[in-house]
Amino acid sequence: MSELPRLPVPLEHHVLKWACGLSPRTSRALFGKPPTVDGQTLSTETHALLTLARLSGSNGFFAGKSVEEARAQSRYEARVSSRRPLLRM
């Protein structure tokens, strides 16, 4: 199966920061109520990230990928989540 098109890293990072910065009420309105298992409720930020991953076509962290593909995906996602603006010198 071919990969879905990806947004540029800075844009994906901006979307993730936006989703994690929403108030709990707004997050529940957009992404639904976080699941509760054994009396513990998933945080609204984590639920938003998992919902965005599911909407982007992710069916698991490394499901159906070779070791090399899983490593490449991990590197890419690390770049997205740790994106820092470039400092001009």
C-alpha cells in the first residue's frame, strides 16, 4: 500500500501544536469524548493526537512496515513533533 501524501513538516507541526493547545471543551467538541478504560480517562491532548493519526490513515505505529520503513517513519514523526523555527543569524 502506498503512503498517503504528507504535509510539509512545519505545517504538520503547527497542526499538532494547535490540536494540543485547544481547551478541553473545544477538543471534545472537535475530536469527541476521550475514552475511559478501567476508570482512567485518556487526556484530551492524547485523544486529539490519536484521532488525527487515525484520520491521516495511520492504522498503528508500525503495522505492516519493514524495519527500515518503521525507522524512517519514526525519524519523520520525530522531526514533526520537535520542529523548531529556524533562527536566522
